Amino acid sequence: MELLTAARTGDESAFTQLVDPHRRELHAHCYRLLGSVHDAEDAVQDALLRAWRGVSGFEGRSSFRAWLYRIATNTCLRLIEKRPARVLPVGFEPSAEVGAAPLTERVWLEPYPGPESGYQQRESVELAFVAALQLLPARQRAVLVLREVLGFSAKEVADALDTTVPAVNSALQRARKAVDSQVPDRSQQATLRLLGDDGLRDVVDRYVTAWQAGDVTTIVAMLAEDAKYSMPPDRVWYAGRAAIEEFLRVGPFGDGRRWRFRRADTNGQVAFATYCWDGTAFLADGIDVLTLRGHAIAEVTAFRTPDLFPVFGLPMTLPG
């Protein structure tokens, strides 16, 4: 209470102490709504600036945390109005032939570092869930995240969005139905628990060893029959083992390319930072996020975004 009183009178240090415990979770919240780690950072900075400017008028009708979420959510809704929804290639284009051209406009979902520990929080940034959120109208998206992920009451959400409880309940029902039709029956967190440590270690070791040895046959054998492979910001993606094998042989392993992989903590899923040999060192190439179905790999989303490596705390090069 003392910190809040001090912040209301213009004490910036007190305000920072109030905000810091919530900063990380606000960032994850903005990522869920916006689908971009860069956009999430912009939204958090904007929201905290608005909160600082308005803290003198905070009357305590809600918790300080709920007040921050109200500001952050509405900041995200304003951003959503200004740009197209971020998606993954597999939800945007039909599967394509090898060699199709990239899409230069950055409208793609981005990977997310982490997230914070805890089953529910990790599950709520899995790629399938975040991608499904992006297909919802903005206010439905906000309602679903605030109610289902963060556990705010219908009344709190209605207050945050300046609407009514019946409107929130109706939006939640429609959002649940739409998202349930898009996400797998089993989350990646549930899949990883069923695999166990030994099963997961086996999948990871075989996959990394095959890539670093240039063993396309083993990589393809680890894929589900209906596996998908995409590489945002390229718009193309490949469906099925045969198409993926053809792509791997002429693309990543064409001209004798060599690779090194390093585990990355990304979207609560199995993921790797990938590095390609340039003759003197292994250079940052992308972040590969795997979606597993049992021991099989159902989907690889290879984000060709080396500019994100610093955000993930990853080195830009590995020695030969």
C-alpha cells in the first residue's frame, strides 16, 4: 500500500517496484493476443507508460494487477486494429511445390522465449493455441485469454473491456468453439508428460544426430505420415513425408550444407536453435519448433528469424 501511495504522488521508483513482478506475465499476455514477441514488447512498453501516466487516478476498485491487465489488453486491441492478423503458413496457404517464392510481408506468427514455468502458462503459448487465437475477432481473443488462461471473472473482464457480463459469456462461448476446432485434442505439454524423460531424450537425440550427420532418411522416418514442414517468413510449406524429403534434400542439405543444433526454450515445446556452416563457423539460421504426436514428429515450424536469437539469449555463431 505504501508503494502505491508513493507511486500516486509521482515516485517513479515505487511505480517500478509495483510493476516489475507483473512485467513478464504481461509480456506473455500480449504475445498471446498479438502473436509476435516484437509486438508484445512494444505493447508492454506502451501499456506501462499509460499506467504510469494514469496511476495517480487509480482508485483501487480492482487489484493493481487487474488494472494493469486492463490497460495492456486495450493497448493490444488498438494494435490489432492497425495490422493484419499473424498466422502460420499452414493456416494461410495450400501446401506448395518445392521452390516457391517467399512472402516478404511480415505477417507471420513468431516464436516465444520461455514461457514462465507452470503447466497452464506453458500450454497457453503453444503454437497451435496461439495460432488459433489469431483467427478470432480481437475481443473474443481477449475474452478467451482473460477468462480461460488468466482466470479473471466475467465481471472483471467485462469491466476491462467496457462491456457486460452477458456479452463476455457469449464471446467466450463462441471463442471456445472456434479454438477447439483448431487445436489438437492433446496439448504438447500432455504429450511430453506421456513420453517421459527417457522417451523425450530419445526423440531429441535421434533428431539432432540425424540433422548433424546429414541423415535425411532418419529424419524422414521420424515424421508422421501426414507431417507438415513450414519456414516462416517463407510462405511455402510441405505436407507428407515424400514432399518433405524432397525439400530437405534440395534445400537444407543441398550443396552439402552442414548443421549444428542447440536446444531452445520456445513456446513450451521441443525446439532448437539451428546453425549453418559458412566455411568458417556455424551461423545462426533459425529456430525450429517441433510438434510431437507420441514419438512421431507431426509438424516442424522452422522460423527463419536469426534476428530473434538475442531475444532468446542465443549466440549468433557456434565454433566449428
